[in-house]
Amino acid sequence: MARKPVLPPGTNVGRDAGIFQEIGGRGGLKDNFSTVSENKRLPPTSESGNGWVRVDRTPHGHRR
């Protein structure tokens, strides 16, 4: 199974919008989730050294 990239707080998600879960510095998942829209930045984490991993992708808002 491939590891998901850990993104630091404040990272612009670009077109990879979705639901993100906080992950601790040693890899443990926290009970903190955030929904981030396209071209928005990830929010701060509850503790220094933690990051975010995407657990679900949301469809983009531009319909063609």
C-alpha cells in the first residue's frame, strides 16, 4: 500500500481539494478533520510538528 503524502499546515492544496485528517509527528492519526476547497491553504494543526493527509477527494467545482 502506498503511503499518502503528509502536507504541512499552510500548504496550498491546488486542485487536490478534499477531506484532510491530522497526523501526528510519529504517524498516528488524530481525531481532527478539515474540508479544504480548491486553491485554499490547509489550516493550522493542534500541535507543532503535525501535518495533514487527504483521506477523501472531493470533485472540483468547474463543470464542463
